[in-house]
Amino acid sequence: MKKNDKTPKKTSVVPSNVLGLQAAVVEQPITDTLEVNYMPYAMSVIVSRAIPEIDGFKPSHRKLLYTMYKMGLLTGGRTKSANIVGQTMRLNPHGDAAIYETMVRLSKGYGALLAPFVDSKGNFGKVYSRDMSYAASRYTEAKLSAICAELFRDIDSDTVDFVDNYDNTMKEPALLPTTFPNILVSANSGIAVGMASQFCGFNLREVCQTAVAYLKNPECTLSDTLLAPDFPTGGELIYNAAALEEIYRTGRGSVRVRAKYRYVKEENLIEIYEIPYTTTTEAILDKVAELIKAGKAKEIADMRDETDLSGLKLAIDLKRGVDPDKLMAKLFKLTTLSDSCSCNFNVLIAGQPKVLGVREILEEWTAWRTESVRRRVYFVLNKKKDKLHLLKGLKRILLDIDKAIKIIRETEEESEVIPNLMIGFGIDQVQAEYVAEIKLRNINKEYILKRVKETEALQEEIEDLENLLGSPQRVKKVIIDELAEVEKKYGEDRRTTLVYGDEVEEYTEEDEVEDYPVNLFLSREGYFKKITPASLRMSSEQKFKDSDGLSRQMESTNCAEIMFFTDRCQVYKTRLSEFDDAKASVLGDYLPSKLGMDEGENVVYACLPGDYSGQVLFFFENGKAARVELSAYRTASNRRKLTGAYSDKSPLVAVRELKEDCEVVLYSSEPRALMVSTALLVPKTTRSTQGVAVMKLKPKYRLERVAAPEETHIVNHSRYRVRQIPAAGALLREEDQEEQQLELL
């Protein structure tokens, strides 16, 4: 290592008192640590765990299914899941819990796949429930579903490569020879190192039709046959042709799915019987309960989960006169009853992760499947050639069977029978051994004629197979026929119906909120009141606790947004419509309780962001000030709480909203005062910026207060005004100090 080498190093220190060993320091460049330790781990996660391959499976799925296949569970009866898990450990070096979870996801009972591969019996939980746990593996039973015959078709005919398992005691397939594009049918998600994969499932029938159309014409329009993703939990997909085209082209994007419901007029309730694939019933119930508590769903009398063996059902009892369609439009907007499903078609191709569009996936699958079919045909061809070779040797023998019998009878040693037959008839060892094994009763005319006829049929089959290998069009025809067979046997109707955007009624929250002028009052201890002008004219004297008082007064409208900054570097965003109209004679809403603040958290400032065009000034005890753009607090979603609202490097002294530049006065504990223009502070878009030094402070002093010039008692402004920062300010003169309260003697 050169002296001027500035590469960061990782240092390891071994304590000197451990087992009496001397202390040792090992220095290693951090780049070597990443290359030797981190990169192999990252590649292992990407290649061997998280990202699926072209057959649509991750290694854990493939090992489990192949183990079940070797256990005879494709045609046999079910066996205990614990038995399957134990056998799978021969291929998958993981704990039984991880293997069993893999089986649960692939099972029919769990319902996560459109075409489940595990035919389950017992409690396997439900994909739409967060809290419905699956039973232990010793209680449940499983076998392979019928569709798995398409996964393992001709797997013993050299259609795929086999590799050693982790301890080199047995072989396992590198891929499964699926006869249909399972990569597009089975929903799959995984998080690797630095990348992720998210496949939404498509309908099996549509995928097979699309694959056939692609094989016939690679330039076909995919959307003609592949309508949209299909989900096992059903629901309604909001059809957006542009978004789907983007997914088909790039492999990235998202689709929006919402629940299905029906209105039961006799009972005045709504029944939700299908929900988006990406949410759970518990998440929906929790969110609706939160809305009811916040007063945003006053139309709902009660909501409960009535899911039973017949299927999912969430019941919503309505109050009298409520429009069910308008209520559902609101719930679609405010809850996960309408949710988006992201797509990230990241797949391993020859060991390399690639994000592919649907057409590219079909191209890769077609190339891979073509090779699998060719390998199968070549395997069958060699088998038939070997058999033909044996029959040709048999034919020579049968033409002069007496000579063969004479050779065998005159041979003294058994080991010389094969060589003598080879010499006597001019055949090779394989043929001679086959002939020597013929039973005596087969030496008859009928047997001879059958073998001659079989030889002719074999020659025709071999010629046909050789022609098939040399004809790409015939290979395509084989793949197309297999796809048509899969579609016919296993194809099902779509579960997720399509709804076009113009049929969807969008809910707008502001439409239901009456807008009118309001006066706002915030107390020092965090009590907040929203009072109408009419109520304020009737009684304007504000009520506060004995130790409390007015901190901030503002005017706004009922639909406006408001932000509350707290002493924990957080800001809470809400709308004024969420507060009930109050009177001056009440204390108001206690904000820490109303907004669900952390224990001991207090409000320090309230701000009306409007169109987020202004700035906010933060002043800290260390004399620094930060000017942050209000746009930094704008959020696309309805987030109520933002952390990191301002810097936590020094205690906050004051917050001021800034619409246009002005002068402010800073007071230190020395006491000194400094008058400065806010124009000297450069606006920042980062909320947690530490700001710039404004007031120079001696070590034992701190910034105490910030006020506008008109709020102070300073007479001679020029004494304290500066044009550059940072500055120490001037000592306060007696005439510029605050008025002293009269003391009672």
C-alpha cells in the first residue's frame, strides 16, 4: 500500500485479552471487502433466490415441485406436508419454515396464483387475509395439481439440463420444461440486492393465445389477445390502454384494481366480495375504522368481516338515505379498496437479470422452448436409432437361425458366445448381446415377421423425426399444438373484469366540504379553535387556561390546508374542514390528541401553505437561520405526518412564514439585538438544512427571540441594522429594551 493511497480501509481489531493472544490489526481496502465478501453474496441473492428464470420459477419453487414430482405426487394421492418439506431439504438447504411457506404460496388453498401448482387439503391461510395463519405442516396434506403435468412433460427425455444439488448427492433440473409461458401466468415478486422483480399474473388462456399469435407472427399486436393482467382475487381493473402498452413494451408500469361490491337494498348494506390482490381485509377494515373515527365516513353505521367457507365478504351497514355508489367512490379514493399493482418484469436470462417487455419475454421463452423440443426429439430419435440398430442385428440372425443355434451349441465357454456370434454374422457387441437374450420360444415365423415389420416402421419414424429436426416450421407447429392443448385443458375465464376509465366515478373530497370564511386561534399550549365570523361577532373574548394565552391568529377558509410544526422536528398536515366549528368561550381542540402526536410533543407554529409559493424561516439557538421553500412540504399523497421538518442540530427558537422579504430582529441572551433583512438568506429546497449563521454568539450566550421590527420597542433601528451576515449585533440600550412590568411593593 502506497503512502499516498487514500483508499478507505476496513480495520479489524482482535482484543489482546482473548485467550491470551496478542492484539492484531488487519487492514484491508474497502474495495477488496466489497469484491470478496459483498459481491458474491449479492450475486447469490440475485441468481439463486429472488429473481425468477424463463420457466417462471425461483430456485425454491423449482426444488419443491421437483421433489414432489419424484415422490410420485403428480399421479398419486396426497401426503403430509411435513413429509414433502423434509424431502425437499435434500435439494434446498433451508429451514423447514421457509420451505413450507413456499409450498403455501403455491397452494390452491392460499389462492395467490391463477393456476396453483399444489393441490392442498387443510388450512393454508388466504392471500387476502393478513391475520389468517396457515396450519402447521404436520396437519396439512398436499399433492401436485394436474397442470404440473405440463411442467414436467418429457423432463426425463433430456429436455433440460440437470445439475448437482448442494452436496453433490443427487441431480436436479436447472429449469422445468414448461409447455406454456408460465413466467407470464404465475404472479411472482422478489427483492434482491440493488434490484427487484414484480410479475403480475395474466390469464392462462390469453397467454397461450398470445404465444400462438406470436409464433405465427412476431409482429402481432399483443393487446388483441393479452387484454390485461388477471388476479386470483378478482376485482375490477381500470383499463388504461396507454399504461398497458407501456408495460407490454418496457416491462415496467402499474395498473389500478378496485374491489367489487353489491348493494343489498332489503338490509341497506353493501357487500364487498372481491378486493385488490395487493391488499388485505384487515388493512381495509383498519382504514375504514380510522375514517369513521376522524369523521370522514359519517355515512357508515358499522363495518364487519363476514368471510366464511363460501368466500370473502365485508359488510358495510349504511345510515338512512346514503347513496351506496357515492360512498364506495369515496372509499375507493381513501382506502385500499382501490389499489395499484406495480409491474417490474425482471427475469434471469442465461444468468443475467434483464427487465423485459412482454414481446421480449415471449421471444426468450420461444427460443428456450424450441431448444427443449429439439432436445426431446433428438433424445427420442437416438432411442429409436438404437432400437433399429438392435433389430437390424436380430434380422441377420433370424435369416439363418440354425447357424446361430449351431454357433451357440458348439461354443464351450459362455464368455465366448458373444464374440462367436459377432464373427459368425458380422454384427457388433450390442447387437450380439441383444440376440443372445432372445427366448427360445421366440424363434418362430410370427416373431420374425413382427420384427421385420417393426424395423420398417422404425425407419419411417426416424426419417420423420430427422425431418422434424431440420424444419423450424414443424418445431413451431409442435409448440403451437402443445399450447392449444394446454389452453383447452386448463384455460379458465378471467377473474378480474375490465372497467374503462370513463365508466369510473371519481370522488373529489372538496366537493362534499362546504367552504366558508373562518378565523383561526392557536394557543401557546396547543389548543386550536376554528370560529366563523358570525360566531366571533357574537362573542369575541377568547377563553384560555390560566397558564395559557394566544400564540397565533389567522384568517382562512374551511377547505384550506394547515400545517402544524412541533418541537420534535415534525410537521402535521391537515385540512381545516377536519376541525369542528367552535366558539370563543371554549378551549378548542387539543392538537396533540387530535393529530395523534407522539408523547410529549408540542406545537410551536401553525402555517397556512396555500399554493406552497412562499417560504418558512427557522431560527435556532446557535444563531443560524434556515429559509426553506414551502414547496418542500408539498406531497402527492395525503400524508398527514412529515418527519425531518427542519434541522435538529440546534434547538428551535422561532418559526416565521415568509411571503415576501422583510426585516426581522434577533435577540440574544447577552443581551444584544440584530436587525437583518431576510433577503440575505438563500432559500433551500431541503427541509433539514442547517441554514446559515446570522448572529455571532459568544460561547455562553444563545439566540432567545425573533420578532418583526414593529413588534419591538427599538427606537433607533439604524444602530442594530446590518447589511452582511453573520454579525454580532449591538448591545441593547435602555430605551430600546422591552417595557418592564410594575412590581408591587
